[in-house]
Amino acid sequence: MPEDDNFALIDVPSAPLGAGQVRVANRWLSVDPYMRGRMNDVKSYVPPFALGEPMQGGAIGEVVESNSPDLPVGAKVQHMLGWREEAVLDAAEAQQLPPLGVEDQAYLGQLGMPGMTAYFGLLEVASAKPGDVVFVSAAAGAVGSTVVQIAKAKGMTVIGAAGGADKCAWVKELGADHVVDYKAGPVARGLMQAAPEGIDVYFDNVGGDHLDAALLAARLHARFAICGMIDIYNDAKPQELRYLAKVIGARINIRGFIVSDFFAQMGDFYRDMGGWLKEGKLKRHETVHEGIAAMPEAFRGLFTGGNMGKMLVRL
Amino acid sequence: MPEDDNFALIDVPSAPLGAGQVRVANRWLSVDPYMRGRMNDVKSYVPPFALGEPMQGGAIGEVVESNSPDLPVGAKVQHMLGWREEAVLDAAEAQQLPPLGVEDQAYLGQLGMPGMTAYFGLLEVASAKPGDVVFVSAAAGAVGSTVVQIAKAKGMTVIGAAGGADKCAWVKELGADHVVDYKAGPVARGLMQAAPEGIDVYFDNVGGDHLDAALLAARLHARFAICGMIDIYNDAKPQELRYLAKVIGARINIRGFIVSDFFAQMGDFYRDMGGWLKEGKLKRHETVHEGIAAMPEAFRGLFTGGNMGKMLVRL
């Protein structure tokens, strides 16, 4: 678990603005579970963070100085330079926010990476279809809460797992047919009660006992989309699975994925999500911390169940 | 682990022969790891064995009395009535051995269920292609030894895991490019030495530390065919996986399967395997026990590393 003294808040002079560059005053910073993986010095799908450098990640801000006709002063943009108050970058590395009529910070959540992760993980990786029984872990999180709502919008039966009465009530409010409170008892027992006939799809944000419960409950030809294993990002312990052999009998198909695999299909995402937003089918919740000094605390909250919906820091 | 006193050898009168039935004198009986699963009283892809009834399973025999023109006396047949010296059954439940010019007992091995499991698991479930680096566990077993040879016949690089110097030498003889002796050290270390660039395909007969090693070594978009988890058939302990999160970063696709899912494609199997047999590309090894009283001992040998190639009992 990252502690405060693993981070340092450092003042540096503003960088000069080169040709084709813009200066962005950040308004919203994203903290996401995948960032924990980049803190380990191992080969992975993205290189590890460098010691002494700012952590990268999603950010929303406003252009305050511009050497690019594409992004004039005042433009709202998204970029990946992460944990800092001000960013200087090539205009081509920033995307102007599309005009979908939602609050800016939604582009770090439902209309950003977490939303895309939910959308492509559920519909492409797990091939979830109307009528399927879908189980999703961390259902009160940024990704999970969007999975619940997309699944309901598509006519699926949804069981969401979350920790504690408040989160469970919110997951119900999002439209989940059943909720499993993992703090109230074993996940496997809760899931078997909620879905006595079993599940067709599991959207995994957690790993561990949630994955094991999904194995136990899996119906024939169940599909598992493995999006994250928040349980083990901070933990060198092996995962214990009691029901792994179920993969054989139920012919389960387990697929890991990274949202960037689907960037070429972004058009589908904006079309569907934009439509559902306009129809009022998508609810959104944010847990907001204030000021850049709150970044470490907000980040840790992702692993200790401290957030409902998207975890953000406002500058 | 099934002990001798879990079995009973019982004399019963020969059944009378009904219309359309044949009496088969069994010559070869098969023991297979999946039978252990049917000894548990749980819902699975096949119903559990009934207490006090003979265990079912593959058998090869000769028709000694016939009420069916389709299967005259002297016909060599295969059936699934299993652990008994004599079987009385409808002619439609027995298949005459196809004339491929091999020894009868091959139809319980490379030309039977283990061979089909190897063929469809490697080529269909794992979509293994020429040039792929393939890792197979229990590579000296009936299924694994056939996987090694099919993979080599198709132009793949093959790493086989087996226990002990004799088995490893035999796996090498089958054409494996590298062999990992799991009794000589951790599988993960052996596999990383044999395949420093990683693997594209894993054919799992074992689960446990072999599966974990494959996760560690998996390249981007690796495919895992999960055929068996011999490590846990007799064991209620959970499986411990240290590298499961690799599923995400490497976008691994893990699929469980049962060979009967592919019976409709049996024609492909006989065409390819028949061809390789004629070209001398397939080696075969059998571990043979004698007499029906040896069945429990032969069966236990599957779980204690007692067999090389197909485990059989000759009557």
C-alpha cells in the first residue's frame, strides 16, 4: 500500500512553451487502480513510472497559453500528463473535449477510460447479450457502476458486488437486480443466493474471492472479462482459487483485456454512451478530493473501498 | 486418493442377450484422470458414478455372441461400459474399430479420447499455429505425449514438462525442443530457461504450479487450453496462483473444454491422425497392467506419476 512518504510534492518553474505547444491549467486529475501496477519495477503493458518524475494519468484542464491554432486559449482538453497542476505539451498530445453536453470531469469517468473499459469489456470481451445473467465486482466503482448500467440498458440481469450498505444501496439504485455485500459474508454464498441458476458473464475488477465465486456460479459457456485484480495490486500473496477446475466442466472462456485494445472502435462507444446519457439511462457518482496534496490519499482510497463511483481530485 | 478398499471386485452371472444386443469379451480397459471427478458426488459435465455399480469408461473387446447383423461374432469393438470383463449392450452403443491398421488398444489412446483431446485442444481450443511456442504439462502422459507430436508435425516449437529423467528423455524423443523436469526444480524457473522469450500456447493437464508458470511465461495474446487439473482431482486445497494478473497485461485467453464438444469434427481427426500415423510421425507408449484386479492400482498411478504414455489394463 503506497504511503504518504512514497510521494513528494515539488515546486518546479513553469516550462517555456515550444512551437506547436499549449500550456494547460489542470482542473481535474484522475486516480485509477492501474496506476498501482505502474509503481512496480516490472515489465508490463505500460512501462513503470520513473522515480523522481510526476506520475502520469488522465487529466482535464483548460488551455491558458497556446502556440497552436488547433487549441486556442480557453479550449477544454484532456491529456495523460497526470499528477501536476500545470502541463506543457504538444497540441497533438491533448484532445479537445467532444461537445456531448456533460460536465468536464465525466471525460475522466463514464465518457473516458473507465466508461470505455466497462463498455468494451462487457460487450466485446465477454460478448454479453440481452438475457444474460451478469455478475460484476466492485460494482460501486467507476468501471463497475457503468457496467451495471450498460448491462441494464441492454436487457441483462445484473448482480453487483460492493462493500457496505451505502454502496450496495447505490448499486441497487443504478438498476442492479441483486446486490452482494462482500462485507456481510462470503461472496460465493451471496452470489449463489442471488443467482441460484448461475451466471453467464463475469466482469472482474477484483480477482480473489470474487473470481472464485464467479467460477463456482458459472453456467455452461460462461464468459469472464478480466479487467482488474485490485485485490493483488498491493499484495505479493498468491491468489487462492477453490473452483478453478470449473473452467473445464463449464467450458468457461476467461479473457484479460486492456481498454486501449479497443481505441479503434471509439465511435461505437460515443454513439451508444451519448445516446444513453441523453435518454437519462446513466447515473453517475463521483468521490471528489480537493487539491493536489490530496492525491496520495485519494489514490489509496481506491484500494480500501474509499470511493463510490469515479475517484477524482479537483484543483 | 482412491484406496483399494474403495473398490470391490464382484462376480455376477452373465446377462441374457436381448434383441439387437451383443456380448463383448473385453480385451483392453482404459483408466483416465477424468474418472476421478466422477467419483465425487457433485454436479458436473457427466453424472457421478453410482455406488455399487461398475465404473464406466472406454473399453475394447471382441463380440462373442450377437443378436445384431451389424456386429457379427469376431468383430472388434469399442464401448463405454468400462470396468468389467464382459459387457452386454445394444449394438448401437458399440463402435466397430475403423480399419486404420493399428493395434486395437490404440483406439483407447492416440486414436481415441486422449488423442482427440490433444488434437482439438491444441488446434481448436488454443488455435495453435505453425511457429507458435507451445508449453504442455504432463507431456509424458497419454494426452500430453500426443500434443507434443501433433505440435511438432505442425511446425511449432514445443516445451514439455514431465517428472523424472526417464519421462523427460522420452518426451525429448517424441520431438520436444525442450523439456522441464518438474521434479528437479520449480516449473516456473525451468520454463523461463527453456523459453526466455515466452510462450504463445499452454496446454494444461495439471493446473497448480504448471499453470502459474505458464501465466508467468505468457506472451501477448497467449492462448491456454485447459484440459485437466490432475493436481486437484484428489485434493480439496485451493490452487495458488501468483501470476494470475498476467491475464490482463498479456490479454491471455483461457478456455476450458471437454473433448465431446468436438465429436462433430471427428472426420478431421481421423484424416490428420491417420496420415501422421502412416508417415511414422507419431510415437506411442503404453503402461500396461494385467488383469481386472489391477484396475485400482493402474488408476492411482495416473495421479502419482506412475505411467508413461497411455495407462491400460489388459484382460
